[in-house]
Amino acid sequence: MTTASNATLDEIIELLKEVKPGIADQTVEAGQSVVEDLGLDSLDLLQLARRINRHFGAEFDLDAWNADADTHQRSVASIAAAVSAVGRA
């Protein structure tokens, strides 16, 4: 998996906080799971994917990302890495 830039990671964290306002005051770490640690459900993930697609102008494939969940444990960093990889494709 590619390494995401700090800027991309910061932007993903801001989008997460927009989707899940309850975490707005929390410090979100790259290694945290968006499901287990931050509490996003399937509808939140769909909304996050749409926001990512609009914000970055690239197609974040939520299904492919979910398929690799055993590898990356749905971490914040894995979303940023997937977005960075699509941006370079």
C-alpha cells in the first residue's frame, strides 16, 4: 500500500469529522479504524466515499477498500493511501 501525504491524511480526517460530527472534538490518528475506533457505520462510509470523490476528484472504490479490510483494518491511513494511489493512477 502506498504512503499518503500528510496533507491528504489531514483532508481525510476533516472529511471524516464532517461525516461523523460526534468525533469533531477528538484527535483522530492515522492508525485508528474508522469502524471500530471512530464508529462509522455502512451509511457513514458511503457518505465518506462520496465526499472523498467530490473533494479529490478521484474515484475512491469503497468496495475494493472494504475487500482488503483484513489487511488494513479499515484505518484512516488506508483510506488516505487509497486516495493517493488513485490520484497518481
